[in-house]
Amino acid sequence: MVEFQGSPSWAVNLPFYLKCALALIVGSVVVWESAAWPTLIPFFLLIAGTVGIAIAIGLRAATTAQTQIVIDSVRMTMRNGILSRRVASVEMYRVQNVECVSSWWERLMGVGTLVVESSDVNQPRWTLRGMPDVEVLREWMNLAAIARRDAKGIREVNIGRV
């Protein structure tokens, strides 16, 4: 049973977008104030900065859009990358702890960050930003991990930090 399939919400990039907008506003004010200068250097710097910011915004949006997350009752899989692709997964029975964190602006947007801790040696900590309904998803993942361990006959023994 697939509980979640999709990309993180665009809202996860909102602070970055706002910082870029602020940088453009400050740059525009500086160019406006230096309009009396006999040179066009501030104007060209504003254009170069605008192009750089547009590229950064485009890359951030494309990276978010190209991140695919599938969470089902057997495993959690994440595919990400634009030019090169990375695919990683963790079996649900290895999930030890799931935590959801939502800042005030994420709560307003209905998204949050899911932090998954597992007994996987290669990637013990997963951070999934921009996930919708994180509290419901956290509860479902905890129950799915317990059910999967029971189905496989695996018992969890905590001896210090794993």
C-alpha cells in the first residue's frame, strides 16, 4: 500500500525565494540611487545579479520538482537529481524513529519536515523537507515499521546508540 508518492511541496523553497526577491529589491534601489553616476556599471551589475538569481531560483525549483519520494508499507524510496540521478531506499523494518518538524511558516503552508532515523548503515538519517500532512505520515510510518518488523519476525534491541 502506497501512503505517499510525489515531490516535496514548492513551499519548502519559500524562504530562499523571499531572500532572492529581497536581493533584487536591494539591487534595484542601489541602481536607482546611482543613476546619476556617469557610468553604466551599476546597471550591468544589476542585470548580471538578476540573471544569477533567476538561474538559482530555476535550479532550486527544478531540484525540488525532480525529487520523487515513494513511501509504502515495505520501503521508502527517494530519487533525486537533475543531470545525474541518485536513488536510495530504506526498508520499513529498519525504521527506528520518525519525527516531524514544522516551523511557523511551514504550518501555514500545510507542510513540514519528516526526519526518519533508521538502522541502515549507509544512510541512517533521512530528512524529507516539504512533506504534506507530516503528522499523519509520521504516525503511519511508525505503525508500518512496527507491522513490518512483526511480519518479518524481527525484534528491536537497543544497545546504546546505533
